[in-house]
Amino acid sequence: MLQIAVAGPLGPAINNQQSQANATGEEAAKKSDILDAGIQEIRLEKSNILMLGPTGSGKTLLAQTLARCLDVPFAICDCTTLTQAGYVGEDIESVIAKLLQDANYNIEKAQQGIVFLDEVDKIGSVPGIHQLRDVGGEGVQQGMLKMLEGTVVNVPERNTRKLRGETVQVDTTNILFVASGAFNGLDRIISRRKNEKYLGFGTQRPTGEGRRAASEADVKSQTESSNTAQNNEERDLLLRQVNVLRNVLVGKSVLHLP
């Protein structure tokens, strides 16, 4: 399964993660030679992964198997329980705390681990409440952005509480973050985008409806489909039309009888 995954879309990120884990011990010996060398080696930064797929397609199992084959710490985070710092719920730093716990509180080993962010599509910003503070959506995104790029996170030590202030620093630069989600409704957005023509030099003005009109039509169709009373009225109207047409046809056939 590891060979299939490395040959697939996850290959570059996994190979980079494995090479960073193997080069951790050799990096200290080469630091003094970098300044003296005329040509410096190019260091590839980590490339985080975004996995899309329906529920039960094996996204979590794939990440767990890769972590087991690479022999690196692995932590799963449910993004639906995350909140912005200062509110009731799990903080963003708790993800690194789980990874450090899986590494048996070995900081060097935890800094080469894999963090699986499950249900990441559930922390999307909610439309229509831009004036309010979205602590479970946009607030989590802003706090998670710097951690994904690479920063130093303060994590509570073993058997200590966060309020006591005894923390250890974990660098997330080489931690691989794998985000996954179902992203329901993404197919409809892509279909509308592909059917739309854009303005440009040498192109004709599009005759189809724009992005906003297509979105409003989609919302209107969903609202109409969910209205049970309106559906019943339309069905009754069609039945009445069928009955009238049937009576007309029966009357014509009776008139033509000898």
C-alpha cells in the first residue's frame, strides 16, 4: 500500500517527509560545511496535503498506514471540536499536544510526525454573519494558518496543566499536515464554473447567466424543492390536467362510435 501511495498524488509529499526524517541527524554535521561550500543544496519545503472524498472512502486509513510505514508519530484531529483561543472547546495547539503524546513526549520525533485534520470542510466561514465573530470557523482558520506554514507552538509538558505555564516548544516546520473532508456541494460549484464564459480580448460577451445569477437560481431551486406544500399543489394541478385531457379524449371517441 505504501508503494501505491508513493506513486500516486501523495508521493511527493511522502517522499519529502521521509527524506526530512532521515536527514535530521545529518543536518547538524553539515551546517558548518554549508558556508564553506561554493554551491549550496536546495532544500525542499514540506507540501501539505488536501484530500477530498466522501465518507468511508478510506482517507483516514490511508494516512494511518503511511504513518505506520514511515514509523513517524501520527495524530488525528476532529476540526469540528476546534474553537478560537479563549473560547470553550479544544484549542488549535491541542493538535500538536496529541502528536507529542503519540511520540512519547520526544520533541525531535514529534517534529517529524504527521497530523491528520479530519472534517476540515466544517470550519468554513458561515455566510451571512460577517458582522459577528465566527469562533468555530473563520477564527480557527486564522489561528491554524501560521501553524500549517511552520511556527513554534507552546505545548504543556507531561502531567502538567496549561494554567501553570509549564510548556515545551515544538517546531511545526517539518510536520506534515493532511487535511481531509467531503466538501459537499463542490461538484455543483465546479459545474457552474465550467459552463460559464468569461470576458477577455477577442472573446464574445457571454450570453449565459453570471455567477451570482447561477447561485441565486441554485438557492431558489433548493428552496422550491424543499417546500412540500408547493410540490403537492403542482402535483394536483398536473393530475387535474391529465383528467381533463382524458375526458376530452373519451368524449371524442364516444362521438365517433357508430
